[in-house]
Amino acid sequence: MPKYLSKIKNEIEDEYNLVREMQIEEQNEKDRQKFLMPEAERQELIAALKKKWETLHHQFQEKTHYLMPLDTIGKKNRMDALTREMDVLENDIKKLQKNFIFVDTTQPSSVW
């Protein structure tokens, strides 16, 4: 094999190694930014979400048990908003029921 080909081959291999090292370092950095949520914090969060859901459910029941007709768009929108928010809370509670919850600090937090 000619010398220039072996030299080019070695350069390409060195570049591949450099890229692999960079990818490994990047993955390690991402892994350092993730951590397991403590069990106490997870239980506290679940309790807070359940309390919020109970409050919304109470509001929902008040609106439905007064037998007020949903004759205006505003009333319908408020009922829809309550049911949507309760559904979101139920989904969040289900997600938190898993044994291991990892927190990713690289993702932007969603505030609502």
C-alpha cells in the first residue's frame, strides 16, 4: 500500500476517534444533568397534584349539582376548562406513579 494512502487512512481513523470521544463526552455531560427524583419529593408532588385535582373536582361538582343549565358559551367554556385541567392532572399523577422518575435539567420547565 502506498504511504500516502496509509497516512490518509490514519488521519481518517484519528478523526473518527476524535468524533467518538466528543460524542462520549457529550453523552456524559447529558447524563450528569439528569438525576433520580427523591422518593419523598415524588410523594409530596403526587399529594399536591391530588389535592389540586380534588379542589377542581369540587368546583366541577358544584357547577353540575346546582343543576344550572349550560346555556351560555361562557358556562360551557368554564366546564370544558375544568375537565381539561382535571384530565391533565390525572395524566401527571399517572406519570408520577412509576417507581423511578428522572429529572432532566436540560429541558425547559413548563409553567401553566
